[in-house]
Amino acid sequence: MAARRLPLILGLLGLPWLIAACFPPLNHDSAAVLTWAQRMVAGERLYIDLIDVNPPMIFWLNLPPAAVAGWIGLPAPLLLVLWYAALSLGGVALALPFLPRVLPEGARWGLLTAAVGALLILPAHSFTQREHLLLALALPYLLHALARAEGLRAPSMMATAALFAVAVCLKPHFLALPAGVEAYLLVRRGLRTSLRDPVIAVMVGIGLAYLAAVVWLTPAYFQTILPMMAELYTGAGTDWGHLLLGDQVPPLILGGLILGGIGWKHGPAPRLLLIFTLAATVAGVTQLKGWDYHFVAARGGLLLLVGWTFGHWLKRPAVAVSAAFVLSLGYASLTAPPFAAQRRFAATPEAKLGQRMAQAVPHASVLWFTTSLKPQFSLVQALGQHYIGHYMSLWPLPELYPPEAPHVLNPIARSEGVERQVIDATAADLARKPDLIVVTDGASEPGFGGQPWDHLTYFGRDPRIAEALKAYRPIGKVDGWTLYQRTP
């Protein structure tokens, strides 16, 4: 295998997964954020008309594909995937020229093959999630960190640091990654060299500028969202045993320590990759949920470490590429067979519901009564619908009425705080006269722990909502969802 053909081969290996990501269903979280960005482009205000607890960076990053979709008519999910791919590939292109100077040929191609697997194959249905974007924008920074560890410097390093800083701003938990990498470089290079390194100044500057922008552009985040989170999350508990000893954290730590220990004496590459993997694991743990997608970046880091290890010991580029790709495919298949979401989507209850909605009112305005983001926003994007709700979902309700406590409803006239905000927002949503509403059976929603809950009974106690609901008739039921259509 001629070395000059390897870039083309890597591109062809990853291309099917990139193409598949452009087809429905878009990840539900990503679809929700993209929907909010489209409504921002249309003039609605984040944290006032559009309520969500996430900091604004992810919404701002979604504005370019949302705006372009409105201008040229291409599907917004397609443009979102291409936008993220362009950001990552642009950063990698800046870092690639340094790799031959810091890695031998075998290790270099093993690492790059693993990068294709980590970015395109491993994420599966978490494609475009924030942790996936973190990994995509961290890779150029990490490649440049290998060069910085060897004393190399270049203006392009500031560009990849800027991209990475933007990714870190997506969630405060992500600060663990630059902290770990820069701490290693500080120990390796010394304090004086690190203080003179403009990369750190660039990242700190972007972080401070972002904080100032949040205060200036979205003051409602501090005035409304943070108090809401304080009210709802105060009593939230964490199952630390499941979080630390479940199926996510132990394999990452054990695998990272074994591979990092094997390669520790062979230069900064395995050390930085180990530190990145452990720091990304910490970022996942500190989110206190243990959800699979919270560890996408950590699994990607471990795969990068595996790729370097294969390349380092196998030496020959062709063998390293083959081994790293096969392992990437096998590792990813443990959690999701290739293209599983796209291949199975048409036969799912979600797709059947979408077909029923499209038959009733094409490109409808819709409102969902559900505590989840699944599947409404994936359907909104796939069907070109317009979601009109103030909230992405009714997630505050299980926090206000936890499943372990009896569901004794607060009198509607005396509701206050977040509960009053949710009720008023729902009344305002129905006043917009959506074409369709979908009501999820509360007992089927994870938030209520299988306990009975009727969304329409709960909200129907408000006279405004009760009157608005009279205009809707049920037209079908699919799985746990009942579809209602507004009558003329």
C-alpha cells in the first residue's frame, strides 16, 4: 500500500458513516437544539420564548446551518452534519503537517485511522451530540499538543486552540480536558515555556469573551434559567455506585491505564492520549447521569490510544491502518451495529407516527405533551414541521412530582414558581393553535417511573387550557402516543 494512497483510503473508509449521518433520524438532542436555532433565526428569543437549561454556545453554533437552511432550502440536519464536519476537517488540516515531525509513520497512520473510527463510526446515534462535537474539535488541538510537547510552535496552533475552546464552552464539565492536557505540558516543558505559549492565552481569552457574551446577550440565562435549575435540581440524587461501577467508567479507566502504561515510556503521544481519555471520563462522570453519550469523547480518546498503540508496535502503515480500522468497527459494533438507526428507522413506531402526522397535516405546526425529547424533534426535522412550544419538553413535571412520591397535585390556583411558568407557557402554546398535538402516555415515560400520569388531566385543570383543548379530536394512537388534530 503506497503511503500516498493512505489519505484517500482513510477518506473512503469513513465516507459511508458520514453519508449515513445525513439521513434520518437526527439525534434527538441535536434535533432539539437545531429546532431552537431555527426559531432563533426566525426572531424568537433564547431563554425567553425558547426555554432550555443548556448554556447558549451550542445554540449559537447551530445558527449557521439553521440560517443557511432557511436561505437555500436544503434540510437543516444535512447542513448541520456538514457544518460540524467542515469545522473538524479544517482544524485537522491545520494540524496534520506537524505529525510527521512528532510521530513515526506506523504510529501516525494508526492514530489517524483510529481518528476516523472515533469521529465517524464510534458515535453511532450520538452523532452531532455535544460530546461528539467536543471530540471532533479536540482532535486538532490534541494533534498540535503533540507538537507543542516537542517544543514546536506555529500560528495555526492558535486556530485549533480557538476551535477547542469553543467546544469546551459547550459545557462547564469539559474544562477537565484542557486542564489535563495543559497540566501535562506544564510539567513536561516547565512554567516559563508554558507562560509564553499563546495557546493558553487564546483559550482563556475565548472563555472570558464567551462569559461576557452570555451576560450581555442572554441575561435571561442568569435571571430565569439558573433559578429554575436551582429550584428543580436541589434534591436531585446520584447513584454513585451505578455511575462509577456501571458499564461506562471501568472499561475506560482500565483500558486507558493498561494501554497508557504500556506506551508511557515511548514519548508524549501515549501520555497525552491517556490524559485526554481520563479527563474526558471525568467530564462524563461530573454530569452525574451516567448516560452513554456523556462518554463519547472518552471512548474516542481510548480508541485514539489504541490506534497509536497498534501503529507503534506494528510499524508498517498498511498493517496499522487495517488493524485500527477493524478494531474501530468492532468496538463500535459492541454498542450499535453499523447504520442501525438509519436502517431500522422506517420500521419503528416513531416513523409510523410520523407517517400518520404527515398524512393528517403536511409540514404541520405541532405541540407535544411529553417529558422526553424523543422522538418529537427527530420527527420535526425529518418532516419539516414547526414546533411551537416554549419548552423542549415537560421535563420539570417529574421533578415537581417525583415517581417515588404520591402524585397529589398542587391546586392550580396556588401553583407557583416553575410549575406556574410551565402551565402559563402551555396555555400560550395552545393559544397559537397548533395543527397537531401529541400526548404521550405518562406511565410510559421514564421520568415518572412507570407511575400513572395523564398530561391532559393535569393541564386541563387550567380553564385556558381546557377551553383550548376542546378544539382537538383524537385521530390515532401509535404505541404510547395519541395524536390529536385541530378541528376547523
